[in-house]
Amino acid sequence: MIGVVITSHGNLARELYNSARLIVGDQPQVETVALQEAETPASLIQRLNQAVEAVDRGQGALVLADLLGGTPANASLRLVGNPRVACLTGANLAMVLEALTERDRGMDLGTLAERCAEAGQRGIRDLGQVADQAANSR
């Protein structure tokens, strides 16, 4: 099973995981890493490395960071190049759910990362347009 690390500014990572747990239940091999106020990037990088080591039991780890260009994503960038780690930014609940429900289906880390990115993008919709499309299809 591929491990999952969610990282964010403040408590967003923990709350994304808590929300996912409401839907799919407790999950093994998941860690959350929250950037705390006044924390140094070096400290965050160290904690991310520890989280990846904790969740990777041989099939790698997927790191989901909240915001491109933010400190958690920049710290995650230090993991890029490790063939056992894939990192995505723009973490949202759709991505987390995709990671947790698909990670033990025999796919490799790169394929899981692609599927999570697609799920995250599919989940971004203008509900007004969705409602209009539904009304027009009746």
C-alpha cells in the first residue's frame, strides 16, 4: 500500500484527513504535517522526511501539499527526485479521498499521483453551471 502524507499551513492537513475519515474510516499509513507559526523551513523539511519514512512500507509515499509556492509545498519540493516519493500541490478533499481509496489497488506511485491530480481537478466546478446543465438536460 502506498503511504500518504498531507501537509499544509496550520491545521488544514489534519482536517482534510479528519473529513476523509468521516467518509472512508480510519486509514493506515497516513501522516499529517502542519506548518506551525514561526516554524523554520528546515524543521518542516525534517518532519516531512520523518512522515514519509513512517508511511512508506515499500511502495512509496504520496505527499499532498496545500498551496503551490507555500512553505509546505516548497519543503515537499526537497523530496522530489526521490523515486519513492511523488508530490502534488493544491490538496483538496477529492484528492485525499482518491489517494486513500485507490492506493492499495496495485498501481504504481506515479499512476496514483496522476489519478489524484485528476480527481482534484474534476472536483472543482461552478455549481451554477452544473445546475444550469442539469436543468437544460431535462
